[in-house]
Amino acid sequence: MYLPRALPRQAHRFAVRLRGMLPVYTRDVSPSGFQADMLQPMQPGTPVRGTLALEGAELPFEGEVVWTRQYAGEHMRGRYGVRFTSLPSDFTRRLLAYGQRQGRRLVRWFR
């Protein structure tokens, strides 16, 4: 069943640095979380801490992996979703301003 998100995600590619791991890149971002691709994704429930690069600034965040999807291939790859639990107070303002400057690239959720 299709359930629309409370906060729309925008298709922006930002670098995310998680402690002790190589940088990954977001597929989409909202003020409540992000989706990213990486080799060997983490398990749901895993707490994460890192930074998200937004217009030259490294914004720290804390979050929790809420879902993963793994794909077989040459290497184990996957996609995961993170819900933010702690963000800088100006993150939402910066993200929305960035989205307005870049134009509307909302993620379409079709099944």
C-alpha cells in the first residue's frame, strides 16, 4: 500500500561521512532523514553518527538505520534509510534553501 511521506524527500546527492567508513552519497534527503547506497549496508536499528556535506559545510548528525535492501552482484551492495535523531538547528533551513536554489527535484514514489 502506498503511504505518502510526511516530509517530501528531494533527490540531492550529498556526501555523508560515517565514522570509520568511506564516504557514501545520498540518493534523497529530507529534514527527517536520507537514503544512501553503500557496499555492505548496516542492519536496521544500528545507530549512526557522522556528517553531511551541504554547500561546503560539514553538518554533524546522529541517526538510526530504519531499513535496508541488499542486492547481489559482483560485490554485496545495498541501500539503506536513516532517520535523523539529532541535527544542527539550522539544518532544515539550509536544506530547504539549497533545494530552492537547485530547483524542485522531488523523488517520485511509484510502485
